[in-house]
Amino acid sequence: MLNSQQIKNLKIQASEICEKTVELICSGGGGHIGGDLSEVDILTSLFKYMKHDPENPEWADRDYFILSKGHSAEAYYILLSEYGYLTEENLGNFGNFGALLGGHPSKKIPGVEANTGSLGHGLGLATGIALALKKNNKKNRVFVLTGDGELGEGSNWEALMSASKYKLDNLTWIVDRNFLQISGTTEEVMPLENLKNKAEAFGFKALDINGHDFDQIFTALDTRVENYPICIIANTIKGKGLACAENKAEWHHKTPTPEQLAELKKDMAAYREALV
């Protein structure tokens, strides 16, 4: 359990990351803003929770993180920069030809474990890493964040069967469950419900949480069940924090206007002031 000060600190950090993510998208000329903002609280929690070392990204005892929904890379880049994996110069070049930071994460980037963004592949990558670690009697944990829209890809469900078969209790699969994808709601495009029942039918222990509640997120990340991989269904708001974008599919990929960015900055400043 987190204490009240820890929760307050995380809320402040997440609001700053939200603001910086939108600024990065504006400066770079575009990005998958809806999914970026729905995952901010999850990523903020993960980076606080995981074992990792910016001074030694290849540290043998680190926890592994795979951002399967690689198109939502901008929030990820901001988190990496917050912890010292990336520089301000790296961020400043985002969107430029030949820059280190592109529209999807690359292994060339310090702290990034795998190239992602070809949707449906991240869960398989994470399962393979978790299996290798388990066979080598390593204690590292593996976390993978998928979008809900990408679960229409069959490769995810093959990975789930493998994770269950090999009893990968070092694997935690997190679903950014914002109920929207580029062409509409997930339930219109390819229905997922009851997702918790589906995850459990494939051999996972599943939790259903509020993906913007830090106490619930940390409690879920702490959950371990011997011989069972974990699924965390994190219910989120697509575009959270940017008032004009919240719960709107058309903001899957879009660049805010200067006026919308200014309004976001005003809202985030007021939010932080209320927390202090």
C-alpha cells in the first residue's frame, strides 16, 4: 500500500508527464496522443515500481518492460527522459529525419528492450523473455503493456497459451483498457468482453482495476501467484488530461492546436496546485 504522500507525488509526476507528452507531440508534428495519455499513470507507476538502472540499462538483475502498443511511444520517451535514459537533445530531435526517437520504440534507445509497434507481437516477446529467464532460474520479472485494440491479433492468444503452459509466474500482462481504437470502440470493432473471463480461461490470474488509481495499480503490480502469469486489466480514459480528447476515437492520432496545449497546461498547473 502507498501512503498519502507517495500517491500525491505520483499524481504530480504523472501530470507533468502528461503535459510534457503533449508538448513533445506538438513539437514533433504528431503522435498517438489518445493512447499516450491513457497509459501515463500506468507507466509512471511501472517505472517507480520496477527494478531498473539508468546508469546500467543492461543490468542483469533488472525487470523487463515491453511496450507492445509501440505507437504510443511519446509518453514512454518522456518517462525514459525523466529517469535519465534520454537527454533533452534526444527529445528535441523527436520527429526529425534520422533522429533516435521515432514513432515507435527501437532497441537503439537506452532502456528499450525490443522494437515494438507491429501490434500483437509484444506479448509474444515478453513471454519468450519470461520463459528464458525462468529456464535460467533468474528472478527478474517481465511486464508487458498491450492496448485493448491490438488484442484482435491472434498472436496474443498464442502467447497467452504458452505463458500458461510454462507457468510463467514472472510475467505480468497489463491491458490499457480504454475501450477505443482508431476506427471506433473496441466492442464495435472486435468485442473483447468479458476480457477478465477470457484471460482466466487462457490460464492467467486476472485483476480488474482503475488504471488511474495509483494505489490499485501498485497493489496489482505486487500480485504474484505461484505457477500463474498475471493479467491486469487497467480501465483507463483515452486522451486523459486533455479535455478536448477524452474518450474520443478521433484523437487516436492527432496534434493539438496551440490553444488546446495552452488549456492543458493551465489544467495541469491547477491540478498540481490543488494537490500541494
